Amino acid sequence: MAAATAATLILRTTTSLFHSISFTTKSHSFYLKASTMERSEITEEESKGAAEKKKIFVAGATGSTGKRIVEQLLAKGFAVKAGVRDLDKAKSTFPGSNPDLEIVKADVTEGPTKLAEAISNDSEAVICATGFKPSWDLLAPWKVDNFGTVNLVEACRKQNVNRFILISSILVNGAAMGQLFNPAYIFLNVFGLTLVAKLQAEQYIRKSGINYTIIRPGGLRNDPPKGNIVMEPEDTLYEGSISRDQVAEVAVEALLRSESWYKVVETVARTEAPKRSFEELFGSIKQR
């Protein structure tokens, strides 16, 4: 009994740490114009009258980052299809009635066919903000952060959705960066090699031909933004943190900026950093 109690305490403690870790040592309407699976563009046109709002599918919509993405998309004038596993949780996360918000059941671990049905043919783009819950199941990161992301990409193929934004993490390629002994890299990989699972999912996206933006934030904070957004090329940042509100902002702005196409960007917030436009931030990162 004592051993079981101790194990439970350890799990609760590590779960809490996982969620709080910080990496430290127009009105306008928008439309998607897709001619091939190799290129797409989201352009901005002046709204003259009641134009139909374009719908974005958000996977992991009730998560700490996902719900912020949903809120910011709605504030920007988009319609949102919120993909969730738990419909009851979604009702409490998004109380009230909003004609621009549709909640659908979508579990990324159930395969691309069911996901394609949830995404349907009315979604213009997909934002993936999923994340596994720390547990004793060491395959959980692979089920969600790897296979789940792959399932979403394949569902996009089925529905001819050619814009995909992924919320990943800095240090996913820590081994190649010489960060094997970085405490954050070690800690996050304790849970079934989480960062390795995320990296392999990224690689699948990049080979898929879909128009992607992969966002790698630093340690995620639930508190309001502190400092300005900094953006760096992939495999650059190994420390720093950022508010989830700012991560959501980066994801939404990526939808609107062609400068974000086919790029992996790493982002944190720094109080000493100058404020820069998103055109500048995304434009400073070269495609690889």
C-alpha cells in the first residue's frame, strides 16, 4: 500500500511539473486558394457585405493551448470546428452558444478515416494542438504526438486540405543539437521519448507535400504574455519560455502570412526583445 501511494504521488508530481516546465540552462475575410497539393495560399480580401467565414479545424481544442487558438481564431473572424475527445469537457470549456463555433468529436488515435469525417470538406486548414497526458503508458506520446499527427495529415489528404499548422516543441532535435544532457530534454523524454515522437511526426509532415508551418515553442506558461515574441530557425533554441496566448497568436498569424509557408520556427518570449511584426518574424526564417 505504501509503495502504491508513493507511486501515485510521484505520478501526480511529475504530471504537475510536465505542465509547468520552463526551458531554462478588417473587417476582412480570408479565403484559401489551393491548386495543387504542393502549394496553397491564404490571401486577404476586403469584405464587401456578409462574406462567408472560412472554417479552421482545431485538433486538441480543449487543451490549454488549443482553447486559446480557438478563442483567437473566433476573435479574428474565422469560423472554427473544434475537434475534441470529450464533448462534455468541450461544453464547459466553451460555454454559451456561438454560431461560428462547431464542436465535433475527434480522437487523433482513431485513424485518418474518422478524422476525415470530422474535418469534413468545409475546413480550409487544420491546426494541431494535441498533446498526450502523462501517465504510466509509455506509448501514449507515440499514440498522440506521432501516430495521431500522422493520422491528421492523412485525413487532410482525404479531404484535400492543404494547410497544416503543428504546435510542437523546442529541443525535439536535441540530440543533433548536442543537448542530450539538457535537463529539459531528459525530462520530457522520460515520458516515452516524447520529443523523439514529435520529431518523427514533424519529418512526416515535411515529406507529405502539404503546406505546413511547424511551431516549436519553448516552455509553455499559462500566465499572460511577458516580453515580445522571438522567432528563430529550427534547432536553435534550447531554453526559454512563452505564454500559451502568444503561441496561439503565432499559430493564427501563420494562417495569414505567406512568409510562414513550409517553415519550422522556434519561438520564445523575451522582455529585452524588440517588438516585431509577424511579417518580419516569419520572413526572417528561411525555408529548408
